[in-house]
Amino acid sequence: MSVFKKAQWIMARHATDPVDSYFDYRETFTALGGAVTLHISAHTNYAVYVNGRFVDCGQLPDYATRQIYDTLDLTPYVHKGENLLQITQYVTGEGFMTTNVQTPGLIFSLWEDAKLIAFSSPETLSGQNRKYATNAEKMTLQL
């Protein structure tokens, strides 16, 4: 069984400027009280929030030809009934030694015990976040 059984990559193909930019994703889901697990992969980096509480952030560097994913236990942040999953994605948009240039994308699936309860799809609410300053001045090409 694939952890991304029905999930689809959400790609920011129409971002106005994907260099040094942020994207937000929102998905509601209903939990029955079991163990809730999130599987997630994002180009560059992500931060996960459940019901407005910070859960975790990170993403090991990967490449389009070798995507990796993280598994997060969301159980302590979830309550019975309707919940809100929010993900903020950071995209460098430039190539350097730990990443290469690719269309910003994210995929996730949310499981309660062995049941798929939410997943990324074209219906997932998403958009570019303009609250953060982008294209900041770089001291050197490495930084």
C-alpha cells in the first residue's frame, strides 16, 4: 500500500515569482479518535499546523528524480470531529548544492489508523502567500 494512495502533487505552475517564495495549503478533515499520521513531501521546505498549532517543519533535500517524504504523528494535535490542516511551503526557486530548480510542488496524505481521511488534490485550497518578504538580498551565491 502506497502512503500516497490517492494523493496528487499540487504544483505552483502559475506562481508569479517562485524564487524565494511561500505557498499555503488548507484541508479540513474529520477524525474519529484514532492515531493520525501525515505523510508529506515538499519541494524545498514546509511547516505543518493543525487547528492553528505548530506541529513540525523540515524536509531533507531531495531532487525531482529522488523524492523523499516525512511521516509526522498528528495525534496530539487532533480532536474528534472536524479539524484543519494547514501547510506553509517555502521554495528557494534557485539551484545550489542541496536543491535544483523545479516547479514548486507538495504532496500529502493523512491517515487515521489504516484509513485514508484526507489527501492533496486539485481541490485542496492553495495559493501563494505574500505576507513574507521575498527575493531578499544575498550575501554570497551560497547564502
